[in-house]
Amino acid sequence: MKTTLHLRFLFLSFCLIAAVAVQGQDIHFSQFYHSPLTLNPALTGVSKGDVRLATIYRSQWEVARSPYKTIYAAAEKKFYNIAHETWWFSGGLQLFYDRTGDANADNANVALTGSYTRMLDKENFLSIGLAAGFGQRQFKFGPLSFDSQWNGDIFDPNRPTFENFDDTNITYPDFGIGINWRGQKTKTRSKLDVGVGAFHFNRPNQSFQSNDKSQLPTRWSLYMMPTVQVAAKFDIAGYGTVQIQDSYLEAIGGAAGKLHLNTNKAKEVALQLGFEYRFNAIGDAFIPAAEIHYHDWMVGLSWDVNISGFSAATNRNGGPEIAIRYIFHKVYPLKTFKACPLI
């Protein structure tokens, strides 16, 4: 019979992709379109500004026994070469951290990302990207309980657990690669990003036992994020992604309407309302979302409403997610003025 610890780790992995249990699955966000570096390192610098800062806080399943707390932060910067106006490099840094369960199981990752973007013409851009960093996993053994501590009548914390781990804190190198195509219509807000990324392609070992091997499966990330301007002050945005890791799959699709209340330069104001649906092996969550845009600031809020069988434990409260983004526009000298061709 499996120990309670084994079951907890299986449950932890189940939670991460809301599918069947598997060790070592990645974090996920409902507002995945605001964490582009978790989708594809080739999205580094694919924005209308020179520097993009983003952060997301996610609290999941607060009413369940093992809630998740996830924090994500990223910074990206373009590096223009004035002599070459049709291509540029971008660099970025991203980190995330989450914790859950009685054992305070931690999952952290820090990565440097880089991309090369080539302007094919005024409306088409191709980017390739790389990510290199390290991951860390750890847990606390003390708070856990095991089936071997059941004496037949009651739970006895003084009974031996018969569980041994060589290490409860491990680190490993982690690498990713990807490609992205951006298409956009000049003189409009219409655009489309399509791409694919591969994370953990080095398949690092993440076992807590020195004589065991548990390779982190490669995560394939496919996505499509269109925006269509349908009126002078109204856009329709769509977003969809499929994340595949070993035999497990998560898919999210959604749409939103964005109303531009003010389109004057440096005074832009817009409101966006939409919804998403998370698919897995079965339906998992319905996700209403809202955003407010003010000039270069964006604040987004979404809320997962569980519709899967796990809703019995969560009372359908998957939990809130808050995203904040800011874009800097560098002021260049007149002789070297460089306008960002991306919208």
C-alpha cells in the first residue's frame, strides 16, 4: 500500500494540471497571456515597448486542505542596433515560486531568456528564443503523517514511518527553446501571435533519492493569441493554449471584448471583460476575467470556478489570480530615434 506521503505527492502533481497524478508538473496560470515567458522564450521582447515588467499572484483552492500560493515575476528588454532596423535581440529574466500542502512543498524556478526577432516585412515578424536557468524543489518531512503510524486502532505519531529520503531539497539545470510568429495589420490594433515552446528539453532529474531517477518530462507549449479591431474603439481578443507534458494535457480557450474609452496618446484608457474555459481530460474550470488598461499600465483579475469533480472539495472556488503589467518606452535621441514596429 502506498504511503500517505506518496499520495500527497501524487495529489500535488494532479493539482498542477488538473488531470491524473504525475510527479513534476509545471505551474499554470489562467491569465497565461500575461506570463509570456512561461509560454515561450521566443516571446521575450515581443511587445510594443522597450521594457516590459509583469507579475502574477495566484491563490488556488483556499477552501481545500492544501491550497496553492503562486508568485510569478518577469522583466524583458529589447536591445536595438541602430544600424540594423529589421532585427533585434531581447533579453529577459523570469522567476516563479509556489507552495502547497502540509509538507510546504516548494517549487521554484529562475531563468534567463533571450530572443532574436527578424522583421520579414512591416506586418510579419519571426522570433526564436532560448531559456536557461535552474529549478528547485523541496518539502518538509516533519509535518507529514504515514499509514505505518496507524496501529490498527488509532494514529500514533510515535510509531516509525519507515520513510527515508537522501535529500528534501534539490536543484537542477533547466533549459527551454521556442519559435514565435507575430502578424499584425498596420494602422490598426489587429495582431496575432502563434508559436510553440519546449521547456525542460534537457529532462533534468528531480528525484529526492540519490539512487533513483525521475526525469522531468519536456513540456510542449502551443498557443494562439489574436486581437481583432472591429471598430474605432472596440477590439475582440482571443487566447488559446495547449500544454502537453508526457501523457498529460491542459488546454485553455477564451475570448474578451475590449472597449477603448480614450485613445489619445499617453492618456489611453480601456476596459476588457471576458471569460475562459479550462479543458483537461474533462472540463475543469470556467474563468471570468476583467482588465483595466491605463496608458502603459494593465491590471487584470480572474477567478477560477471549478466545475470538475474536485468542486466537491473546493465548493467551486478555484481562487483568484491578479496580474499587473507595465511597459516602458525609452526616449531616444533624435538622430538615433527608433520606433518599435510592434503593436
